[in-house]
Amino acid sequence: MSVPQFFFGYFAVMLIGLSIMVVTRKNPVHSVILMLVLFVHIAGVYLFLNAEFLAAIQIIIYAGAILVMFLFVIMLLDLKKEVTERRFLKPWPLGLVVAGTFMVFITAVLGKLTVFPEPGKYSIDRIQAEGMMMTIGKVLYTEYLLPFEIASLILLVAIIGAIVLAKKRLE
């Protein structure tokens, strides 16, 4: 086993284990802390793929801003009842059966895929010559301008909705 294979195996096992732990923790604060570790490992995968810019963005935006927002929401809610109740009730065996069936179906479908898309016009040499941030900017603001603008409008509506809800609560 080579060193890159070892690190890829480490990241794969940690990402799967941490994602399961985030979902199954009873205390939501513990889930958020485990999610922080998960986001740091995702940034490690980006570094492993030579995407340093995405790794930095992952740490700054997700591990910084998004987790702070999650902690604010958790602290604003009254979670005493949710923490003291049992997390998994009677229907969990049915959920496992449905999840297993879904995994078998996905494995069967993905096993039959043999078509790979045509390589894009941005090769590794072109990205390294132009710079990763320049390439991301060109693609984002030319080919994906409409989805980018739609996402910004959705975020603007969410911000306005949060302000309206907070203002009604204060009055």
C-alpha cells in the first residue's frame, strides 16, 4: 500500500465514520463538534486532490460560518425535551430495511454505468497555467452565471425571511 492510498483510505474511513456519528449523537452540540471535525477532513480530501483553494474555502465558510450559525440555532432552541427522549423508536428496523434496499439498488445501478463524460476543456495543465482561482472565476461567471444568480436570490430571500421572523418575535 502506497502513501497516497493510505491517506485516501484514512480520509474515506474517517468521513464515513464521522458522518454516521454526526447523525446518531443524542446531544446536538456534540453533533456540531463532530461536524467540525468532518469539515476539516473534507478539507484534507481537497488538499489531497490538489485543490488548495477549495480546502481553504471549506475551512473558512463551512467550518467557520456555517457551524457558528448551527450553534446559534441550537442555542436558540429549547432542546431539553429532545435530549432526554429516546432517539430511535420502534420504526428503526424498517428504516434499516429501506436503507439496505436503497443501497442494493444504487449499487446495481452504479455497477452498470460504463459511460464516462468527455473530458472538459480545462485540463490540469491549463488550470495550472491559468491558476485555479482564475479558472473557477471564469467558469462560475460565464457558464454558470444564471445558477449563481439564482442561488444568491434564494439566499437573499432567506435573509429577509429571517429578519422578518426575528422582528415579529421581538414585537
